[in-house]
Amino acid sequence: MSSTFRVVSPASGDVLLERPWATPAAADRALTVATRAFSSWRRTPLAQRQAAVRAWLDRIEASADGLARQISEQMGRPASQTPGEIRGFLHRGRTMVALADEALADLVPPAQPGRTRLVRQVPRGVVLVLAPWNYPWLTAVNTIAPALVAGNTVVLKHSDQTPLVAEAMTAAWYAAGLPEGVLAHLHASHELVGSMVADPRVAMVAFTGSVGGGKAVHTAAAGTFKTVGLELGGHDAGYVRADADLDAAIAGLADGAFFNAGQSCCGIERIYVDRSVYDRFVDGVVAQAEALVLADPADPTATLGPVVRARAAEDLRARLAEATAAGARACVDPSRFDRAGSGAYVAPQVLTGVPGHVSLAQDEIFGPMVCVWPVDGDDEAIARINDDAYGLTASLWTADLDAASDLGSRLDVGTVYANRCDALDPELAWVGVKDSGNGTTLSRFGYGPLTRPQSFLLEHPKES
């Protein structure tokens, strides 16, 4: 393997930058320093840890404009949209800092004469964070901020498509004058990551990425008994009932399907529509897709950029060809988009009549394509949403919120939306089921995997 890696621009195909891979010796040093730093960081009062993480977030906010441009350059999202990710990063981080007082408070059972009893949440140790490229700031902060606040130290390995994010995060930590070794990063190969996952100095691993990557992490950690949080992919569905505000459903689900070129674990990839409004819905979503502007991310008019890599675009085109050959109808003419078919640029697509056996119907798409099917009522819609390997989110569109609550309780997903989709609220837990993984982040529940309970039973001395 080469001693360096290159980041290739999705927009131009040019090499943006080159970085050396970390060596095993560098990984050993990073874990040694993080382990040493943990012994003092864990004893730092909670209020001081909260203040440190706030200072880190403030330092990042001061550089927000330049950091947003870097997102577009590295992974291809339109520059007009990337500032929102930095704002979301700051909001999530500050929310998790604020929630710590409640989330980390001692649990004190009812008083008993002559004894003190409590359960305290204590940090686990060194947390290895493995972060993806599609939302490189948002996904990472879900774990990093609460891990640090809880008293853990963090070693961050970011995707080799977005290494500047990891560098910026650690640079901001040190620029804020915060302790050495508490937050560090490594540009590590898959092989080196595997050895770090298995290393006994790593107490917890937080991985966000594909199902295949999650399986590799799980395998590397086998037999170590350490905590492994896996936030994996999605094949998320929307259901439009007959009573829905159809215009709102069209706009909302189209945005959920096409924003970030569909490269979101909770992006909309399957839509089930009551047969009575199906034709109007399809026409509306096609119109939304045709109105998108597929262009260079630096173009201020762009509303859709390239996917992350040319080989990802090739895979999407192959899966589209498989579906249409099997009888699916592609409703959007790709010739409407000048850049479509060039390098990493993929035209948005709405498909109907998709057979259930093709990959677009069964697997995570992770591109600007969505499949739409008619259904005859709630029972069929719920059954089809649940008949899937993934279980991250589902989006219900209806005027009846009581029905949405009832239907949501029947769904095998981590988050149920009504009349919106593709969003995270940091005061709610972010979880998945089935192939969407076992991770829990955000809200007070997000502190659970990053800590362990320690019980105290203190018998009072008997008075003489």
C-alpha cells in the first residue's frame, strides 16, 4: 500500500491534496497519549469539561465560513448548502453540552437509614471515533462532544475523503488552549483502524458508515468485550396517506430524496403513496427533480452537486440500468441536465414500477434516486416499510397525528416523522434497528454508551 493518500475533487476530478497515512508507531503514540490524558481529564470537574467543549465549539464557529467551503471541495455538496452543516454541528454540540447536567447526574435511590446509595456514570476511557464523509461535521460531533464532556478522551479517524475536517477539529481544540491528548486525530488505513479497534487501550468504538464497514469493525472488536456503537445505513421510506397535504408531501419528500445528492443515511429512498393520490404525487416529485440545478458545487445557482466519487456514480448508473431493464420506468429525462453522465455527476431520478428484486428496491441507494409505489391503505404501507433489511427512519404524511402516532408504533425504525423527514433533533435519541445498526447518539440517551454505571453503597460508621 502507498504511504500516502490523495483526495480527489468530486467536482473536477483533480487532486485536492495528499496526506501521509499514519504509521503503526504513530497510532501507538496517539493511544498512549490519550490513555495518559484520560487519567487527569476524567478527574476534571464536569463544569470545566463543559466549558472546554464550549470553547472548542466557539473556536470552530469563528472559522465557519472557510470550513464550510472545505466541505464542498472535499465531498461535493453545493457551497450554498454547506454553511448549514456547520450551524448544525454547533447546535448539536452545544445541546449535548447543556444536556450533560441531567444526563450525567447521579441516580440516588430512596434514602435508607445508616447508608448512602448512588449510581454514578463514569467515563469509559479512550473513545475511537470513525467518522464518514457525507456529513463530516454533523456525524462526528454526535459522539465527540458528549464523549469529551463525559470525561473520555477521543482519537478521531475521519474518512480519507474529508481529512481536513479531522485536522480542523483538533486544530481548534489546541487553538482554544485545551489539554493535549484529550482530542487527537489520525489518518489511518483500514488495516490500521482494525488494529486500533482491537487495541485494549480503546474502551469504546463509535462507527458511522456502511453496513459492510460496520461488520468489519464488529469483527475487529470480537472477543474484546468493549462497547461498539454502530450507526449504519438506511433505506428510508415515506408514506403519503390520502388525507395528506399533497403539495407539502411532494416538496418535503423530494428534498429528503435529493438533498446532498441523496447521500444521507436517513435520506428518502422509498415512497409509498395511497393509490388515490399516486399519479398526482409522482407528477409533483418529477417536477421537483426536473427543477434541480446540477452544477459545480462552487456555482451559486447549484442545488445538486456531484456524488462523492466517479466510481459511486458508475455504481448508481449500473443499478439504474438494472432496474429499467427489469421493467422500472425512469420518469426524469437525464438529458435535461448538462453535466449528467460526466464523472461524478448523476441526474436526479424518480422511478416507478420498480420490481422488488432489483438492488434499488432492496439496498441502500445513497444517490439522487427514489422509487415510488402505490399502496392500498395503511396496512399495506406499514407492511412494505417494515419488509426491509434496514430500520433507521420512516416519514408519515397525514393530517391525522393520532393516526401517525398509532402507525409509528407499528414501524420497525428508530425515528418516526410526521409531515417531515431527513432531520435530527439533538434532544431526541438517534438510533437504528436491524442493519441500520445498534448505535445510540444525541439526547441524554447518547451519554449511555459513553459511560458505565458505577454503584456506591456506603455504610455509615456506627456511633460509639
